[in-house]
Amino acid sequence: MRTATIVLVAYLMCVAVAALWRLVPWIADAIPDLGALTAAYLGLTARRQVSPAIGGAIVLGYLIDLISGAPPGLIALVLGLTTLVARAVQQRILVRGAVISVAFSAFVALIAGVLAYLVRELYRVPVAPFAVELRHVAGVTVATAVVGPLVWRVFRRIEAAFARTHREREAALEGIAP
């Protein structure tokens, strides 16, 4: 239920960002990668098994595929891999503090951008010239780093709402995974 709620909230945030980013012309293609942040959060907070987190990331990725016009399955695969990378990076302590949240958000966006590029190259999906791809990944990384702490805070609130005890609630709000 927790994973489904996080995926639903993340999808609604993605829809809002998709609708609003065109209204701000100075942003250009620097759109925060909320899907990658969600996949990383699910990977970091996976309880005993990582499969529900990967399933949630794949469902979110497929929904983002639908609204973004990406090739079917591309973002779903990238978010599933991003969940595994986040799980491998750190399993016990969630990202805490503004500086670490910004840095980890940038890391996640960079990893997701590189994974997306590699998957597109592997499956011969058309890609832009390397310099354009690099500029796009850099813009997305900066935008994701700026928005990251807010997204982490929203997910921590959801995590705290599903806590069974007061101690789990406090740990979720502080950023400590159970």
C-alpha cells in the first residue's frame, strides 16, 4: 500500500510538471526527473525484499512512458535499473540534510540519464548528437538537484503516514529507513 501511494503521488507530480514546464520558457529542457527520484526512494526504503520497489518503479516508469511519448518500456526499464542502483548504493540510512539531498538527487538524475542513453543506444533508438545529450542530462541533473529535497520531504511524509508505531514515524520523518 505504501509503494502504491508513493507511485500515485509521484505520478501526479509528474503530470503537474509535464503540464507546467512548457509555461516557463527559461527552463527549456531542464525538467526535474521525478521518476528517477521516486525509483531511488523506493530502492532506498525497500523493506525486506526489493521486488515491490522495482515493481512500483516499473509501473511508474510505464505511466511516465505514456504521458511523455517515450518508446514504450524505456523509462520503465530505466527506473527499474535506477531502483537497483539506489538499493546497491545504500540500504540502511536514508538521505538526510539539505546538502546530501541535493547531492544524492543530482547523482540519481545523472545515473538515470546515463542509463537512458545507454538503453537507447543498446536498442538502437534514435538519439541526438552526444553534445546535445550531454547538455540535456546536465540540465535535468541541475533541475532534479534543486527539486530533490522537496520531493524527498513529500515521500518521507507518506512514509510516516504508513508507520505502525511512533518510533517508526519519527524514524521516517528523520530519514532513517526501518
